[in-house]
Amino acid sequence: MSDVPHQREKTIKVGYIGRALAIFRIDEVVIYPDIIGADQSRDLEFVATILSYMETPQYLRKRLFKIVPELRYAGILPPLRTPHHPVKNRKKYLRVGEFREGIIVSKDKMGLLVDVGVEQPIRVENTNMPLGTRVTVKIISDGDDPRAVLASADDIDVYWGYKVEVSRTPFSRMVRSGKFDMAIATSRWGEHFMKVKDALLEKWMKSKRVLIAFGSPTHGLHEIVRQEGVELSDIMDFIINTVPRQATETVRTEEALYATLAILNLLTETYLL
């Protein structure tokens, strides 16, 4: 956010990022500090709040988000229009087998009542969870009195949004945490993508969790990890340049995001055809 001065422009920039995450089916976004010792908590929380707000279905936002300064310009954010953001808001449109995001609004001896974005909460039986919890449910009966059961991400075969994590640890420590089977860094000083695409794809297909890392407006990934006494090549599997022969002095983070994810999406999807 450091290269734009006004909160309205900051909000627009994060909106572009949220759209990229959804377009290319990203499961999780991690926001990390790029300067050791600096207090970047305000910017970290700003980005996290905007991205979380975008990912939340519109009918749940008033319940899950308070009026906070970070959301002052939330009205200009583009909608994601992903499968978990349905536009139909009447229970007569609910169908057996459909999944919905919801929030627990009350409970009694028969179970929970969950707001799933229709006229009234629907019942989810035989569960015991705190009020205010966001849940995913599967509709098991429709009509005037629809019912549902709790569902997990493993039950859903379409893209169902991203999670947002704020990392307080240095970047190199996050990479070495063991969470990722494969780590890709993006840099103008990296290998031309076409030179490494075959090796990258081979490792990608054997990996369950792939990290794709981007620098900040003021620091590239090489600079960020050198603050930590580490060389980027020591912690990443690949360092790639997805915008070769760039004609601008810099490529902004959100621009690099679209360029890189589009290329990786095409590479991996071509393999699956």
C-alpha cells in the first residue's frame, strides 16, 4: 500500500488483488511484513480486512463486520461473483444438494438456526457450535421449511473462496515453516519462465501446497530476505521472471500477480487437458 497515498486508492488496489485471487482459484493469501523491525500492523490489518470482506458473501457482511475505518470505501470494491456468492435470496430458490455459506444466529434443543441469505434462517440439526460462527452448509430439503447439514471444503467440488492470514514472522521463516511443498518466487532478476516451465510443472504436479511469493512496492524478494541474512535461492525452489523485457521501470505487485497467476494457470491447466 506504500505507493498510493489515499485510502480510496488503497481500497481499489486491494480490490484488484481480491479479484485476482478469486479468478485464479487461490486457496489462501498470506500478508507478510517486508521490513524487519518496522511497525506495519496498520497496513497488514487494512489489507486483511478488505480481502476478508470481499471474500465474505454480501448477505453475511453486516453480521461479521463492524463499522471500521478500513471499510470506509468498501462500496467501490468489485464483487467476486464466485460460486459461494449466490445472488438468489429467496428460500424457494434453494435446491437439495446446494451449498451455502451461513452464520449461526440462534440455537435450541432441535439444533441450530443458520442465516444463509434467504428470508429466514434455516435449521441445521444435531450440532453444537457457538453463535456467530461462520459455517458452510448443504441443503438436504427444500420447500417452505428447508433443512441443511454442516459441510466441509472436501465436500465441495467448485472453488469456494480463499482464506486470509496475517503473518507476523519474517518472510524466510514463513517459507521454511514446512507448510509448503513447493515455493516459487517472482522477480525481474529471476529465470525466464520458459526456461524452467517443464521442471516447474513436474514439481507442481507432485505438490499439494504451492507458495507463490511477491515482493512489495519498495522491496523485491531478494532485498526482503537479505535483511534476514538469507539468500532467496537458498529457500525457494524456483525464482521466475514472468514479465521478461519489461518496458516500465517497475512492475507493481498487483500487476505481477495477474501476469504470474495467468501464466501458471495456463501451464497447469494445459497439463490437465
